[in-house]
Amino acid sequence: MAAVANLRIDQGASFSSDVTVTNSDGNAVDLAGYTAEARLAKSYGASSNVSFTVSIAADTATGVITLSLNDTQTGALDAPSRYVYDVYITQTSSSTVTRVIEGVITVNPKV
């Protein structure tokens, strides 16, 4: 089961957040040999979504994944509004895909 982490985004501003992938014991997952992706949408099953720019920390043993959106991407989000998101990792050797983090994103409106 994926961990839950709720996020806040300011509409029209650059966004970046580090999330840590942990196992059932609470220890960081070593992400060596993995790729990651993350998307947000207005609702689960929505036909359109936005992809985050995703990077895995150079020290893969920390389990840290950075999610980013630029100001143009956040400017296109409805606000005030709520979105859902999830983060998947793929083990490159086996192509096994695992949803590791999910949650709600609250978008704060710009002036």
C-alpha cells in the first residue's frame, strides 16, 4: 500500500518537493536500479493529467524523489482547487511497477 503525503502548491509559482520512499519498517528504500514518475489530476481516473518532473537523489540509498512543476504548469492549474497525485517507481531489471506515494494536492490561487 502506498504512503500518503498531502501537498500544497501555489498557483503560478515554481514548485518542488522531496518525498521519501520507505518500506513497511519505515526505512528508506534504496532506489538504485529504479526510475520514477508522478502525475496529478483533478480526480482518480481523469482522462487528463499533468506529469511532474521527477528525479531520484544522487545518493539513492536515501530513498528521496524530488517532484517539480514550473510556474507555467502551476499557473495552468485550477485554483482554489484540489487534485490527487501518485508516485510510481519501476525496477528497471524486472519492469516491476509499484505505487509508493499518493495524496491530495491543494492549489492556492494567485492574485
